[in-house]
Amino acid sequence: MSRLILWILLTLGLIALEYRRSREWKRSLLAVAIFVWILSLAVVGLTMRAVLPFFLLHILLILFAWGALLYSLYIRRWLWWAFVLPALTPLVFYLFNLFDGSRYEA
């Protein structure tokens, strides 16, 4: 758990260093908003623990989006599709639950 907090602080520090280097506050604010989006999707992904393949795919896509954020900070090109991909796994999970049920009802 402490390593995760360290990675979060490191990412926020890299965003702050990027702001200090470029002085583009809109870009830095967008980076913080995308980072909050990724963290919120990570919390939403905890609801998918019941179905392990969805959960593992979601964690993999969260890590990919986090890497894409760091990549976008230094390449100066936003990979918008990488930030949308983690949102698809909970959507597909909930759609499957809607059509097929959770199979955990009593």
C-alpha cells in the first residue's frame, strides 16, 4: 500500500515539475484531471473483483493509462484513447450483469 502512495506522489510531483518547466497551467490542470479520472476508475474497478478476468484486465488497463499519462507529459501528445480504455471494462461488466445477472443472488 505504501508503494502505491509513493507512486501517486511521484506522479503528482512529475506533473508539478512539468508545470514548472513549461508554465502551461492548462496542460497541468488537464494532467491532474486525467490522473484523478484514472484513480477514480481504479476505485470503481474494485467492484469487479467477483469476476477475475474482468478485474485483471481492468488493472492492466489502469496501469496502461497511468503510463500513457506519464508518456503524454513528456512527449506533449495526449493519447486520449488510452484514458478511455479503463472505462470500458466496468461498462462491459455492468452490461453483462444487466443481461445475464450477477449469479450471486440467493
